Amino acid sequence: MIELNPLVELIILNFSLGLMVAISLNIEVGFLRIPQFGRLLAVIAGAIVAAAIPGRILALYLGMPAGIEYANHMYNFRIVFEINRFLSKNPLLSITLFLSTMVMAAIVGGVIGYLCAYPALRLKGAYLGITLLTFGEIITSIAWNYQPLVGGTTGVFVVNPFGFVGRGSSSLAVISILVISIVSYVYAELLIRSPFGRMLKAIRDSEVAAEVYGKNAVKARAETLVIGGAMAAVAGALWAIYTGSMKASTYTRLTWTFWPWAFMMLGGVGNNLGVLVGVLLYTLARTAIIQYKHLLTSVIPISAEWLEYILIGIVIVAVILYKPQGLIPEKPALTLSRKTIEKIKDKIDTSTKNYQQTT
Amino acid sequence: MLIDSMLIVKAIVYSISIALGATGVTIIYNATKTFNFAHSSMVGWGVYVVFAFFFLFKGLPQIYFPIAFIFSGLLGVATYFTVNRRLIMAKASDINLMMSTLGVDLILFAFLNIFADYLLYAHKISIAKNFVLETWDPYLSIFGVSVRLTWVIAPIVFVMIFLFIHFMFSKTRIGVAMRATIENPALAQIQGINPDVVYLTSWFLGGGLAGLSGGILAMTFTGRPSIGMEVVVTFFAGAIVGGLETVYGGFLGGFLVGLSEYILPAMLAPTVGSWINSYKMIIPLSIMVITLLIRPSGLGIMIKRRVRI
């Protein structure tokens, strides 16, 4: 199996996960203006699914303790070690397990999105934003304190479904993450070009006008939250699988809510391509900071971590002040490709010409 | 049902801190329609101003509360002049207003950490990133009961601030001008009220209250650079539960959230078991969510009807 350069691997990983979360935000914020400050909620739910369910299923199958003992740090590493050894001999089972984990995470994320729809209907603006943010804090607190779920403060190890390739399993994981994130990007792009996507934009721009034309804004909002939640949950599950462990304290609202917001605002709210560019630029800048940390700290006596915070803070403020639409502003989505539209136009032109000539 | 009296006192001090901070959020939101995410770092700076002044100039930690107020207030003023003013003039959407303060928050948070590093390395204060100022809080003897100074000072500060804000909004010209601008900015401008002054005052007051609540928080909690980030959700919950529409809502919501976080787990623990103490942060947040789902614009709307502010 090919092995990627660790640096390349890091860039691809950060880019893919950032893209997935930012795109899921973009579907909710960019297309429907839901102030989704609770992205962390779906992400951590996905991570909990990846950490709690597949390991337990296999533990049951292999006749090992799968109940409360599974999340106990005394047993957990041994159980997961055994499972990983078993999985490394069963490529087919590993792949099935990986895919079914993704499906489970998406379902749980979707259910969470659906549950968020009720507050999203009743509350407006800052009230909704802070309520969603609070949901994220509540679930983090539960995952952190409720030991039987995912080990509480000690965390649990996550089953590695890529062990069957031996060396380079993390490269395979990163490539799968990249593929899944590209799939979700394409999905979001198709979504916005579909009638559903146009309906979302119509509701965003004028809810009353959209309702006059018989569009159900309530249903659209719930469906959007389900889609966004499912996508974010898959990202969370992927991150848990890649890191091989799940600890609630590593999921903070800063990394999983606010930074994706920053990527999205940098690239352009409502424009998937813009979001992609924003995530890419930021990932490269961040990797560069980490890479040249020693060089930087010798010039300015600041820890590189804080430099990163300052950088992202300045980017957010500058984008909102000077380029509120982002680097690539939102454009009207073309439902057909430009070529097709031009072909149709040519056809119409020639036919009108023929018509004029004949008359 | 017996609840430790110490616990009640601590709950009150904590609630005062939350109430002041939540009022800061409310004042800024009321005047400028900006939900201030930078509050967390302003609280953090309040904590660190008290800590740094106490360690560099000695004395009692409490005498540096006014400096914390002024410092965080100036942070608010700086935020207004650099970011918020232009956005208000450009009529930015409320999501953009919120996000811009998030950017400010990250910058202020980074500088707070750099400041903590500076204290640690340049001034050789080994506890600069993890300190308990409570140990330097002297005991007073009142009617033979020994109490900590903060337990006396915090309620006094709270009453002073409450009266100050009440009189400011009901009696002074600037307070009335602020109310007018909150109600209808265009009409207020026609009457010759300069909205700039109103926005500036609200940012100074809001930031200052954040700093002050940070100062009080420093006396009860373990201080570290991330303290603001950890408690800020509770501040937001207090502000939202009270309702962002009225300034008194912040006081009300702060007390509701602060007291429920301390007293409810203590009351429930004997019946349901001590596991509930781990989840004490969830209780105020759940109260907030339930309140909002029943009454989408917070509890403050009920006060508003009676007091007309």
C-alpha cells in the first residue's frame, strides 16, 4: 500500500474534514440563513457513534464484554486491540464496518438535525444561534461525564477499519476521507442546482414570497437541518476513526463550529466553490505556520498557537469589513451547464432566423 | 432539606458575576444589535487584570475591580471603533455582526494568552496560568461570623451597578438617549441624538461589566486564560433567558442561571445521587432551552410590560 508523506497526509486530512464541515454549514447558513452555531453537536454525535457502536458490535460478535465494561479504560484498550487484530485479517468485514459506521453516523446526525428543527422554527437570530450553541455544550458535557457511553474523561479507543493494509493504513484512511468529502461537495453542488436548492434560496431571500408560491418553508428548514447534520456527523465519525480514539474534551466549539464558520466566510457564504477555496487557503496557511513554527518563534517571541488564533481572528474581521461576500461571491446557480444553455440559445437563434427568412 | 450555607453564599457570588456579565451582553445587544462573542475574552481580561495588578502592586485583589472594569470597557470601545462602527454604518446582517465579534474574541484571546506567558516568563510568576486568588481573599469577622471579603464586596458592587444602571436609564440624558436609540434609531437621530455616543457608551458599559464580572469570577474560580471561554456559555444563557430586549433581563437571567447551577444539584443530590453534580452545567442550559421554547423572547418581556424600559 502506498504511503503518503506525513505532511501531505496532514494537509489532505485537514482540508477534507474542514471542507465537509464547512460545506454542511454552508448548506444551512449559506442557503437558508440558519445561524448554526451548534455545528459541534452533530460532529460530536457522529464521533460518539463511531466510538461506541462498531466496537461494541464486534465485541459482542467476538464474545468480549460489550456493555459498560467496553467503555472502561481498564478493558477498552485490550478489547479494541483484539478487535483490530481480528479486523486486520478480514478486509471485507472492515470495509463493510467502515461504510455502515458512516451510514449510522449520518442517520444519527440527521435525527439530531431534525430535533433541532423545532427550536429553529420558534426562535430567531441570536436566540436560535445561542440555543444551538448550547445544545453542543450539553452533549459535550454528557459525553465527558457519562462514563459508560464513550469512556467519559478517559475516552475510548476507536476501532481501526483500515488495519488490513498493514503499513500505510493511515494513508488509506486519509484517502477515503478525501473521497467522502469530495462526494459530499459534489452532493452539495448538485443540491443547490436542484429545484430544492433553488427553493431554499427563495425562502432565504423572502420567506413570504416563497410561501405565496406554495413552498413549505417549515419542511424545507427541517430537511436542510437533517442534511447538514448528517454531513457534519459523518465528518465527526471520520475524525474519530482517523485519530483512533475519542475523547469528548478534544471536541471544542472553537475547532468544530467557529473555525468552519471562518472558512465559510472567507470563501464566500452561499458558494460551495468559495467555501472550498476558503478551506484550502486556510489549511495551507495553518500547515505553514505549524511547519515553520521554530522559524516564526525566533523572529517574534509568540507561541505559534496564538499566532494562529490572531491570524484567523484578523481574517474573520477583515473579510467581514472589506469583503462581506467572501473571496468568491455567490452567483446564480446554473441548473444546466453553460454549454448546454448556449447550445439551446443557438438553436433558438437559428430557428428564429429561419422563421424570419421564410416569412 | 438542608443545604450548606457556604454553598448558598458561593452561589450568590457566582450569580452576581453571571448577572453582571449577562447584563453586559444585553446592553451591547440592545443598543447595537450585536451579540458580543468577544465577551469571553473580555471576562478573561478582567480576571487577568485583577491578577496581574494584585501580583505586581500587592494590596487586596478587590481594589483592582475598577481597573478591570475600565480596562475591559476600553477593549469594548476599541472593538467598537475598529470593527463594530463600520459594520453598523454599512447595515451589516446580524450574523455578520456576531461573527465579527468572534474574530475580535480570537484576537483578544490570543493576546490574553501571550500576556499570561509574559507574566509567567518575564515576571517569573509561576502560577500565572493556574491560580486561585481566593487564597488571598482575607476573612472578615461580622457579628462573630468569619466571612470572606468578596462575599461582602460582591453584593455591594452588584447593588451599586444595578442602581447605577437603573438611574442611568431612567434619569440621565444619556440613558434616555440610549433608550430612544434602542427604540428607533432614525427618530432618535432626528431629535438630535448622536447614535455614535450611544453605541460607544453601550460598548464601554458592556465591556466594563464583563471585566467586572471577570474580577468577581477570579475570586471564586481557578483562574486560567481559558476561563472566559469556559463560562461564557453560561453568560449567554443568562442573557438569553432574561431576554435580550431589556437590560433588567440580564440581571434576572443571570441570577436564574447562576443559582440553578449551584443550588439545584445540591437539592437533588440527596434524592437522586451525587452523580448529578457532574452535570451541573447542563441544568442552567436546559432551563434556558426550555424557557426559550415556551417563551421565545425570554423572560424579560414580562418585566418590560411593567417597567417600560
